[in-house]
Amino acid sequence: MTRIWRPDTLGEVIAHRSCQLVQGKRKSNIHLRLGKPVQEPAATRNDPWHCPLSISGRAIPDEFFAVAGIDSFQALILALSLASDRIPTIAEKARGRIVWLDEEERVILGRHVLSGAAEDALYAMVARFSRAAAILDPGSTASSSRQRDRAVNALKAVARNTVKRGPKAPRGNTTGRRKG
């Protein structure tokens, strides 16, 4: 029987993430490491790529995977997907939960809570703009002159606050002129 080649070590680490396994009041670090996707040394053009993945920590058994893909990109994506599936399973077996950046969420490809708050704020702003647009629509008969004035003032206030807070000035060339 022919043995299929797979890397048996992590090799060059291209990404590392630490999170915590919380078991009651006890916390321990979990480390996820991705190795650079590789092919077997004597690979031909159609041979698979493998992305090494290591999951380790004091409170869990070390795990090592060599995730295969058609190309290096697919191997990397599949390794991330496997890590995303393994972490909750590891936490469940350890009767704990995983925490990353002081929050419980998906450790791999997770949406940070702050991005969720920003998304909520954008939806609220769009809803306000939508309501104001309905009032300001010249074809609308449902709005009075007073409602239109309030809508315009509310939009101006949103615009003023947005411009006040605005994006942070870029570092370096702060004059707004091109260097030349």
C-alpha cells in the first residue's frame, strides 16, 4: 500500500492566535498555529498541497493536522475551517468555553463585537436617513412643512457630527497636497 505524503511538522509558522479556555474560574491559553502550505519535496504539478495546523495548550491534548487542498490557498482555507470547527469541540470536551479578546465568539473568522456595534450603528443611521428621505420626498403628501424642517435639521445634525468626528488624519502628509 502506498503511503500518501503529508508533512509531520508545522514548518514555517505563518499565523498564530492565542485564546483562552475558561473552565469555571480557571483560564489556560490555547495556541493555534498555521504552517506555510507545502507540497511533498518531489511533487508534480497535480499533487496536493498541505497546510499544517497545530492546536496546543496545557489544559488540552496537543493536536496536529496536515490539511490537504488542491492548491495552497484551498489548503489554507480548509485548515482555517477545521480550526474553526475544532476549537468549540475542544472547549466542550474540556467542559469549558473559549474566550478571545475578552469575549466569547468564534475564534477563527469571528466577527468582533465592536464590528457588530458598528454595523448596528450604521443600520440605525440608514434607518434615520430613510425616514428623513420619506418626509423630504417632494411627492410625499404625508409630511407637513414642520416635519420637513425637522427632518432637514436632523440630517444637518447627523452631517455635522459625522464631519466633526470624521476619519483620523493620515500620518505623514497632512497638508492634503500631493508630494511632488
